[in-house]
Amino acid sequence: MARSALGEVTAMAVKLGFTAFGGPAAHIAMLRQEAVERRGWLDDKHFVDLLGITNLIPGPNSTELVIHVGYERAGWRGLIAAGLGFILPAASITVALAWLYVEYGTRPAARDVLYGIQPVIIAIVVQALWNLGKTALKGPWQIGIAVAIVGFYLIGVNEILLLAAGALAPLGIRLLRQGNGQVTAFGIAPLGAVGSGLAAIAVAADAAVSYSALRIFLTFLKIGSVLYGSGYVLLAFLRSDFVERYGWLTEQQLLDAVAVGQFTPGPVFTTATFVGYVTGGFWGATLATVGIFLPAFVLVALTNPLLPRLRQSPTIVALLDGVNVAAIGLMAAVSITLGRAAIVDVWTAALAVGAFVLLLRYKINSAWLVLIGGAAGLLRYLLTS
């Protein structure tokens, strides 16, 4: 019976890994159809509870939800099989695209294709920022914190410190309103235990800027352990570490990495696979992928049994609200910075505006927009060559 359940979990995860286009919301909808409606492994109430707990921990939410479902169906073996089944197809496709990019990406036609894709990526990020902001920025103090995060990021403040500050701000406000400074031990334990261990990882990853395989792994392990919000918040971390701190990527290469993450099925976090390949070849891609996704497996294993208690902790809820606000601020700051590199003339401005309108008005799948942007860039190459 266990082997049968494990086989079912593996088959479902691999299917999603090859077909789940469209970002986390689409992934979650497809997972619900497979696990709740088609296979009846759990009911909607339980599915929503699992979805809720993924919002309380860092990492890629849709990937963590797939891992949760695997754990529910087939225990710890199902946890591993579901995660690998969902991640590996996208990672494999990304490695192939990264190889093509490294081999042929500097050719004129390829550069013009990417020239058309990059402003579309900016529009996709801004549209996600718009929708998430309407949900997360519920009042003046949330907007104020987000604006402050933008300002501090643009002057060079570390993104992990900004996320921590964003998390603590609403918690402090809540405690002040209650008139006491008492915080339940349970409320801070899950995040505190993880955060204390991550400080050493962050220091080790940032100790120097020379390239090494260990630094690739530690940097992505750090990112996967502390990143809240959508996959687009990953941009802030990648830019801070790989563009500014290490100097291993250019702004254009970062946008190209995001484009590949949009175009492939499965987790958007496989952008890390692309970055790892560009900076360190096949083993760099492997270490980057393991580093960024490993925390998701650990956190799901730790939090799944705690689901009923976590959902009842007002402290955790307050921390999550603050992290979400900080994530919005980071996304906005990165959109400003990368927009300068991607939108360089009337042509790219028109592509960005057009893509944004299509996203807002017609809810078009972002993968199609990436294709349209690439086709527009290729058309420009044919017309000007």
C-alpha cells in the first residue's frame, strides 16, 4: 500500500513538473484539481490549511504545498518524491536553456530576442507587485513601511535586514496596542530557531566575493531559508548577491534568468538553476538548485505536524503580515533598478506598457507574453539587419 501511494505521489508530481505553467497561483490550482478533485487524497478544508501553513514559512509556496501533499499521502518518502518530482523537470529544462544561452546568447539575433523579452519581464513583475500590493498594503502604516523599504534598499541596506525589520514592525505595533510586551514563546520559536541558524550561513556566504562552489551553495541556501513572498522577491536577493556583492552577473543576465524562469514549467525558483549554470556550469546549477530548495523540504517536515497550533498564533500572523509588506517593498525597489536596464528606448517602453495592459485586462499567461516579447525582439533584428 505504501509503495502504491508513493508511486501515485511521484506520478502526480512529475506530471505537474512538466505541465504546471503560469506561476504559483496556476500551480496551486492544478495541484488542487489533482489531489482533491481527481484523486480525493484530502478535502478542500485540509488543502486550504496546508496552503495557509506555506504562507507562514519562507520558500516557494507552491513547491512547499506539493511537498505537503506528498507528505500527507505517503509519509516522508512521499515528501521527498513529491518535491523532487515537481522540481527536477523544470530544473532539467532550465539547464538545457542555460547551456543554449551560454553557447549562443551573445549572437546578434539572440541578443535582440532577449532585448524584447526583458521589458516584458519588468511588466510581469510590476503586475505581480500591483496585485500583491492591493492585498498586503492594507493601511497607511503598511504603505509607509513598504516605501521605507524601497528607500533603504536603493541606498544599499541588506535585504535580509529589511525583511527582519518589516517582520518586527507590525509585531511591535500589535504589542503596543495591547499595552504589554509579552510574546508567547511558541509564537517566536519556529522563526527564531530557523533565523538563528541562518545568521552564520549569511556570514559565510558573504565572507568574500571570489567564486567558489561552496559560496554558490551557501548563498542559495541562505536565500531559500529566508525568502518570503512570491518568486519575484527572489530578484532582490539575486541582484544584491550576484550583481552587486559578487559581480558575477550583469543586470541583463539577471533579467534573462528571470525570463527563463517564466517560460519553463514548475517552480519560478528554478531561476536559481539558470544563475548557477551561468556562473558555475553544470555543478553550479546543481548546487544552486539544491541550496535554494533544500530549506523547503526541511521546513515542511518541521511544520506539517504543527499546523493546528501555528494557525492559532497571533504572533506568527503579525510577523507574516510584516514580512509580506517588506517583500512588496523589495519587489518595488528591484523593479525600479532593473527597469532602468530593460527599458532603454521607445520600443522597449512600448513592449513594457503593452505587456502590462494585457496582463491587467486579459490575464494572459506570462509564458505567452515572454514568447511575444521574444518574437518582437526578433522582428526588430530582421528589420534592422
